[in-house]
Amino acid sequence: MPKIIPSSLWKRFGAFVFDILIIEFVLLYPFTSIAERAAKSIDASFITFEGPLIGLIFSVAAIYILYFALFEYYLGQTVGKMLMKIKSVSLTGKKMSFWQAICRNLFLLPVIPFILLWIIDPIFIIWKKISFSEILTKTATVEEDVIWKIK
């Protein structure tokens, strides 16, 4: 079995930033005018997470999660990961399941406990070369040129 080379924090970060830009400009930008009209309809003193605002936040989070999960499930990598030559794989020896792809991206939900992964995952990547989310889902982000075989 060839040595598995985990991707670096910098490659992961670069891929993530590129993917966020794609989501923002390709998927979300066309709906900017709708969001602006919704924001104007909300009272200026309305600063709590209720009603239309919470719906908007979770709709955007769902778009992010689906982008990452669908690309990782079908292709093993997002567009950003393709550019950085890294990919997501299942450590079970099988193709990554859709639920693994969804669960490994739950850090994108802006609620506790998932928001804690914004701190925990980078720490794990620095010290263990694998994120906490990947440990839980039995997946990994590896260099693309690694031939992946499990006996």
C-alpha cells in the first residue's frame, strides 16, 4: 500500500478560499438583489436571529454544504481542491458515501456545536494532519497524486 500523504493546511485553506469565491460569485451573486430587498424589508432595529434572517442564514449555509458535499461525493474534490491537487477520500476503502460528504462539511453551519469546528479542525490539522471532522467521518483530504488502495 502506498504511503498516504495528507494535504497541508495551506493547500486546504487555498482550496477553501477558492471554493468560497466560486459559491459567492456563481451561486449567490445572482440572488443579491433579492437579498437586498429582503434586508430593506426588515426593520433597522431588527438585530436578533429570528424570522427571515434565520431562514436566509440557513439557506446560504445549505448552499455551501451542498456545494462541498455534492462535489466531494461525485468527484472526490471541489473545484478549489482540483486546483490545489488535493482530494477527499473515505478511509473505509469504499467510495465516500453522501452522508460522509455531508457530515464532514457540517462545520459550515453557523450554529453551536458546529461553529466550534472552526477552531478544533485547524488545530487537529496542524498537529495530526487530519481534521476532527475527518476523524469522525472516517475520511481524509490527501494529495491527489497518491494512489489510494486499502487492503
